[in-house]
Amino acid sequence: MMEDKIIHTPRFDEQGRMRRKKRQRLQLFIFLSIVAIVSLILIYMFTSISYVKKISVNDTLINSTKTIKEKSGIQSKARIYSLDTKQIVSNIEYLDGVKSVTVRRHFPNVVSINVEEYDVLGVVKDGEHYHPALENGQILHKHNYAE
């Protein structure tokens, strides 16, 4: 009975259709955006783009760049998002003369290792060889300086 008294005007119907179309476009845009983002993440994760391509190490005096890279344990087939940075830091901190280590990942596939070493304050004579003495009191017997 009440429905018989409702009067539909063409303008009111047109505005309703326009609102529905606008809402549908917005929903479609949001859906396609989510699908695109998920697709890009999956492509990155499951292709060779996410493999570690470069490991950069700052200049150090006591330990060589090669030694630091080897001690880090980073393989060329490792995925950058699956690296355990705490484990890498603890591996490198066991090297002689290392004060602190920071490991950072840079998108898309670069890892940088920043190693801070103790300063060499002097040398200690041991027979014919001289061994460096560090600021923390450690004497490095593996590193020899000839007379």
C-alpha cells in the first residue's frame, strides 16, 4: 500500500545510478590495486631479483674484506629477505679487533656490512716479530710486522 504512494522521479533514479557506478569504480580500483601489489611481491619473492647480488664492506685495517665476507656466511643464492642479520653480526664480531658490526639490507638485492675496529695503539715485540696492540688491550698474534 505504501509503495503505491512512492513517486519515482527520473532525476532521483539517475543520481542513484551514478552513486552506484562511482562506488563500483572505487571498489574495482581498490581490488585491482591489491591484486597488483600482491603480484609484485610474489614476483619479487620467487624470482632471481631477490637473490643477494652484492655485498659491500667498508674499508678495514685489521681484517680484510674477503675475510669479513667469508665470515658473514652469506651465500650468493641466499634470498635477501631471509638473511638473519643477528647471526651475521655475531659471526663477524668474533674476528680479532672488531668493535662493532652493522648489517643493512638495501632494496632490491644489496647487503652492506659496516665494521668498526679497535684502533692500533702500538706494537709488542715477540722475538723477531712485532704484534699490534689494540686500544682494548688485545694483542694480535696472527698479525706480524717484520723488523
